[in-house]
Amino acid sequence: METRTEISSLGEFGLIKRINKGIKTQLPDTIKGIGDDAAVIDSGEEYGLLTSDLLLEGVHFDLTFFPLKHLGYKAIAVNVSDIAAMNGIPRQVTVSLALSNRFSVEAVDELYAGMKAACTDFNVDLVGGDTSSSRSGLLISVSVYGKVKKDKITYRNTAKPNDLLCVTGDLGGAYLGLQLLEREKQVFLANPEMQPELEGKDYVIQRQLRPEARMDVVYELAEAGVLPTAMIDVSDGLASDLLHICAQSGVGAVVFEERLPIDEQTFLAASELNIGPVTAALNGGEDYELLFTVPQASYELIRNNPKISFIGYITDKKDEVVLHTKADSRVPITAQGWN
């Protein structure tokens, strides 16, 4: 009798590892395959970057509270973020849609209005895709092609001991925004007359519904003459994504709890929802900030950039990734992000 292994027993990253094990690249211009934020292709003077992402209704978004225009914007932004994580510049996108018959032409127009706004903001061209019918809601597949100079590319597996650990923006807001929206949805389902209580929570709601890819920081690092030694975008949560960098680079890390950038509104939302703000910052995910390492010599060049926080450093203690708490103890960082 054939054995059956449940995908849940492997988890997302275990499944990716298993798929990768059975795939060998053959072409000389394939520089990097599975295992980073984007595939890397030799295109002559530069490297081409290729990434793709799926967004499924009921898994990645809930149309009860997700405006279609914001969803269109987010679909482009989360893919551009992968190009940013390779220190690249996005150029072209393709979008494929599967739609059920409950979506009108006007709904599709609204979705694409958001996509077009994102394409304008990130200076990319929407150049094609595919459409199909769906028996269960909405599915969006986006691919982005970008470019990077060969001496400027940044991978996940190249962090070095004594590098400084940096993150852009702030963390935990997107997760708490989702929790608030889910809470208000349940209140609405119980009593459609109830008005949502989201006043003063616009920042964390926006972090969930309309995230930005941090191309601004990619440009600013280049202007400052700083090339990260390793980089990843924070999609699965700081803990999970830092563990990727450490595992692939064969290094450890120390993160200082007091250095984690957490917005005031995130603190307030965490308190209201009885969720630890540090837990949200470490494990929340969907912030789409950039987590990167730089040599210590780069500190002076970017220390005054208000968009960048220095949250720790890289060590040579492989498999030892720890949080240095405010109470002056060290606890292991484990991945509890999305699966």
C-alpha cells in the first residue's frame, strides 16, 4: 500500500525544500534558482530577476473587508518587494486572474485601478497575463521581472559575522491590522447594525490593506554608497525571515528587544487585542519591510536615515539566533510566522 504524507507535516518551507531537492538547473544563464526572494538570470551586462506570487481568496485575503482597489495595489507591491530584497529595480509585471461569476466588470475595473496605481508608484509596466473562470472566488497570480547590476545583487545567504542587522520602517502593524479587521467582521456578522470601531486605527489597517514595497530605501542605500551583505523582505515575520538569512548564511544573530521598531498605534492595538507588541513584531508577518545586514563600516553612512533601525548583529554561532530582552536575558528566536 502506498504511503501518504500530509503536506501539513512538512509545512511551507519543508515543502519548498523537498521540491528544490528534486530540481537541478541546467542552463548556464540560470544563476540562482529556488531559495531566494527572486530567481537570478544572466542577461549580459546585468542580472535579470524573476519572482511570482499567488493571492487566493479565503487564504490570503477576505473580501468582506478588503477593498478591491487596495487588493490590486497589494498584489503588485508584495511582488515588487521581492525584487527590492535582491537590491534590484522592478521593470515589468504580468497578472493572471481567475474569477467566479459573482465578480462584475466594474469589480475587475476596481481591481485593476489599484494595480495601475501601484505600477505608477513603483515605475513598472503591466505587460500581460491570463484570465480564466474560477469555481471558487478570486485568484490573483503576479510575476515581476526586474534588473540589478551584477556587482550590486544581494542574496539571503551572504551575511557575515559582525555585520550589523537592520530593518526598515516598523514591525507588527500589518498583523494587528488584520486582527482588528477580523474582529470587526465577527461583530458585523453577529449584528449588521453595529458600526465598525476602527477610529484612530488607520495606520495599522493601512499596513494590512495597502502595504508599500520599500524601493525608496533601495535607492537611498545606493545613494549612500551602502551595499547590504544580505537581504530579505519581511513577509513571514521578522523571526522567520531572520532564520532564513542565518540558516542560509551559516551564521547566528542577536536581536535587541528594545531596538525593535514598533509604531505607537501598533502598541495601542496590541494592548487592545491583548497581544504582546514584541510577539506581533517578531511573528506577525506581511509588513513587507526590508531586513538586511551591512558591514560595521557602513554604520556612519546610514545611521541618520530615519527609515532604518539597527536592531542587532550577526555572530559566528551557527544555529544560535536569540532575542536579548529588556530584562537582560537571551531567549531563542523561533519561527512562528505564516505557514
